[in-house]
Amino acid sequence: MKFATIFIAVILFIPIACVMLYTIFYPRESALFGKKWQFKNENLEPSDEVIKYNRMVGIIGLVISILMLIFVIVKY
């Protein structure tokens, strides 16, 4: 049971960490993810505030998900 719980936690952590890392390293692209179809031209530029917000959300989300993974591993 212990191995299964840790295995499932790690498997669920990997895609979350990948999304958070993508948001941290490419905040401009992640701000427009899923929204490009709404605009006509290709020169889409999000504001600097949106880029900073996306980067901070990525960092906070990554830290929280790492802490949750550590908690699961230590608890079980």
C-alpha cells in the first residue's frame, strides 16, 4: 500500500510539474495558451503584468506541488 500511494503521487506530480515549469520558462506563451483562436493576427503580445503574474503563479504552484509530494512521501 505504501509503494502504491507514493507511486500514484509521483505519477500525478510529473504532469503538474511540467505545466508549472512551462509556465515559469515560457510565461508569454502560457498566457496565450488556449486563447489564440480568439484573435485574428499573429502578433499577440500579453502585457508585462500578465507575464509576471503567470511566472509567479508557476513558481508558487511548483513550490506547493513539491511540498505536497514531500508530505505524501514522508507520511507514507
